[in-house]
Amino acid sequence: MNVTENERVKAFVQRRREMKYIWIGFLFLLLIITILLSDFVGSVRIPILNLLEIYGSQIPFLSNFVPHGYTLAQEQIIVQLREPEILGGVVIGASLGIGGAAIQSIFRNPITEPYIIGLSSGASLGAVSSIVLGLTIFGIYTQQITAFIFGLSIVFIVYFFALKGGRIHPTYLLLTGVAVSFFVSALVALLLFTNINLQGEAFFWLLGSLENINWTVLYPVAIVVLITSYAIYLQHRELDAIQMGDMHARSVGVNVERTKRITIFMVALGVSASVSISGLIGFVGLVMPHLSRMLLGGSNKHVIPASGILGAIFLICADDIARGIVPGIVVPIGIVTGIIGVPFLMYFMRKLTGGKYEG
Amino acid sequence: MKVELEDVTFRVSSFSLGPLDFSVEEGTITAIIGKNGSGKSTTLKLIHGDLKPNTGSVSIDSSKVSSLSSAELAEKTSFVWQEIYNPMSFSVRDVMNVSGYKRGNDEDSMGEALESVGLSSLIDMDFSVLSGGERRLVTVAAAIYQDSEIMIMDEPTNFLDIDNQIVVYKLLKRLRDAGKTLILTMHDLDAVHNLADSVLILRGGRKVAWGSTSSTLNIENLNKAFNVSFHSYDTVNGSAFAGSYKG
């Protein structure tokens, strides 16, 4: 390769890299716009001027200079209902997207998601147990906290069952996760079968919803998700290596078992915290990492943040549809993610893969 | 860096390997040859510490391989695997970046490593759309980029056409001349004859012969290792081997 050609290749590489950062910047901007527009969605219409005034009133120092032309009811709807619900969508969507990217790297399998390691069945058992047994041990947040504890506990059980000779083999972990999930789901079904009058309440939780999220539950979950997401991002180089096989990763210097331990624990912590306040929301953890790879290539340096942003955008939009599609009724978000999300995924898979998953 | 195996044996289900007892000198090429299933790849994995021997020990530079962390091992050795997983949507650059995990990535060295196998123009190509031969060359380039003193390669010329096989053979010689220690499995006996400084011949997990290429690679040992009747003949590049099936 001569010097001119070398320069041309370098310039091309530089452009490609810059494009990836521009894409992430664009997605972040899209997220901000989605958040702001979603504040308009709901049964009560709030004029844009009043909405801007309410935003201004929440910013320290600026609030003294902003006119207060809005009503108390309008302020309550935005600050106490819509904002925590939308920001809850950001936190939960991001944790599911980031968890999905990390879990798919560990399993080297594009059809896995965070729930595969027993998270969803464990959280369901916690939530349904608290409903059926009428637990009040943690006050009004008993259901959320038991879902969190059970989700995390079942992941630990799966992890230790799958541990052989100090190592975690992806196929063995996958099979253990599926087997334990089946067992725990059978317990959930048994609890519901024997308490038929409580099926409605449990059913709504199992389909997922952002409707009941308030600031009190959002703050701790947001902090957990922020810390765990950053910890997962710090593993992006190790996760890239593991995608090429455990032995290859070891041969380039990665401590494979340590990386898996940290990643599984962080995903379990973040996603358990998320589903504890939203119920089960499927699809996001499976699909958003794929969309990210289609847009930005396979390196987790870009896939992890992009999956988080796309997960947040997707969940807010799904929640907008869940709130707006039938006036006066909030449809469970699990129904929306399935019905709207799947055709959307099929379309993008055809348009954007360009043969990347073939062969 | 010197590699030493002392009375190494390994057993898994009905297959057993060894005892193996030999040492590889710094700045040499060692070829391991034998039939499929004779234990060539297993020997490489034992040297690299991916498999633990049932008895005996493997040392690199006087340190037991079993006591080295993955980070220490990666500084001393790189490995070209017979097969690697096809990582999801990785570009050639992503594959190279993984091999730069310990040394830290730098553009110029990455470009040079890819250029040594003639593939620097493919750096931003999707790895999964490359041909089998191109993927093989990228993995060889990735091992070079890792910049370890010892390079272990499991059939580095698999899937390669004759042109690219010669590219790799020349590259292996250049690496040896630069002081690297290379341990590889190969099926092309003429290439072994021309390249290797020492040869280990295996059959059914047992050592048939070990020693310098000139003393080991002969018709008697090859006849013991394979179900083929060998003879040698002269070519413009020196002597070569040909065999006919015994059965």
C-alpha cells in the first residue's frame, strides 16, 4: 500500500468513527425530544406555554424569573404524574437495552436477553407472592422490594447451579436459566391457580406498566441503574473479547470469569430494580442491541450506550401509545411493545441487516 | 522465551496424550504434525494453559503456565485458534482491537499487522462477510498485533489458497528471524520441511518422534505416523515428500 492510499484509508476510518459518535449524539437528541413531546400525551391537554413555565419553575434560580400562568392541577399532572412516568421509561428502557447488549455478548447469542438468567420469573414470584400472601413487610413498597429481592436471588441460584469447576460455560448457563425459569414460573402459576380472585392484579403486573411510578420509587432505582449501567459500560472491551469465544478472550489477557461475574451481577441488579417498579416489559432487552448493531456495528463501546438510548426512546413511545390509544384507559405496556414493536423489528431487520447475520 | 514440557500427560474420556517431554528454544519454529485426532491441538492447548495436564508441567520462561494469570499469559503468548466464533457485526478493526486488549491499541501497528497479510484495505469491512481465507489471515494478523514473544498457531494456513499460504510461510520466517518463538500445527509436510527448525510427530496421542527437522522428518517416522507409504523426490527447491495410501 503506497502513502497516498494509506492516507485515504486513514481518512475513511476517521470518517467512519466520527459517524458513530454523530449517530449516538443524534439518538441522544432524539431521546430529549421524545421526553419533551411525551409530556403532551395524556387525557388532559396542557398548552405548550404552560408546560414551558412548569419546566422553568423546576430549575433552581430560574424559577424566580418564570411567570406562573399555569394551574396547580396542571403542575401536579406534569410534575407528579407524567414526569416520573416518562423518566421511569428512560431508566427502565435504558437498563433493559444495556442489560440485553451485555447478556447477548456473554452468551454470544443474539436471541438472549436479561430475562433469560431467571430475572423475570424470579421478580414475578416475588411480586405475585406479595400479592397472594398479602405481605406488608416493607410497607406500601412491599411488592416492589420483594420483586427486586426475588429477581436477584433467582439469578444467584442460576449462576451457582451453572458454575462448573470455577467457570461459567454459556450453554450451561443458558440451559440452567431456562430450566430454573420454568420451575419458578410453575410456582407462580400454582400461586395464581390457588388464588383465582387475585389473578387480575397479578396479571396487570405481569404485563408491565409505567403508570404507578412515582418520584419516591424512581430515585433509588435511577441511582441503581446509573451505577450498574456505567459498571457494564466499563466492561465493554472485555465483553467484545468474550464475543469471540472464552478461550480467545483469555488468550488476549481478559479475566473471563471475573468479567462474567461482574456483568451478570450488574445486569441482575439494574434490571431487577427496574422491573420491580414496572412489572415485566419484554422485547426491549432482546431487540434494542440488534438495532444498535445494525446502526453502529458490533463493538460494545457503541452498542452499550446506543442500546440504552434506543431502549429509553422505545419504551417512552410505547408508553405514549399505551396512554393515548384508548381515551381514559392505560393499556398494559407489554401489549403495546409486542403489537407495535414486532412489526417494527421485522421491517428494520429486512432493511438494515444487509447480510450481517447470514452465514 | 523458552517453552518446556516435562512428562506431560492428559486424558479425556477414551483419548490420552503423552507423556510429552521436550523444550522449544527461543527464536525457532516448531511444527507439530500427525493425523487428525492425534493430539496436535490438545498439545497446543496444554502449552497455552487452556487444558490442565493430569501429570507433569508446562513452563514458559521458567514460570509454570498454571500459575500465570490470563494477563501475564497474553503478554508472553498469542494464539491463532483453528476456529473462532463469528462475533456479532464486528468489523476487522473490532477483531484487531480485541487482540490489542493488553498492549493498548495503536493505529499504525494495527495497519502494519494487517498489511503483513495484505489486508489493510479491509480494516472497516464487516468480519462476517469476509471469505474463510481472509478471516484466517485476519486472525494471523491479530496474533501478530498482540505482539507476544511466543506465537502458537493451530493450522494457520487452513482455508488459504496457494498464494496466501506462501504469504503466511514468508511471514512466519520473518517473525522467527525477528526473534519470535513459533509453535504450530500443520498438514503440509513440504512446508514443515522448509520452515520448521524442530518437529514433533504424534500418532494416537503418543510421541512418534521429536527433534530437529533434519533428523526427525524422514520416511521412517512419517510411515509410522500416517496410513500412507511415503517416498521422497528431488525438486528445484530441494527434496519433497509424496505418499500413497497403504490400504
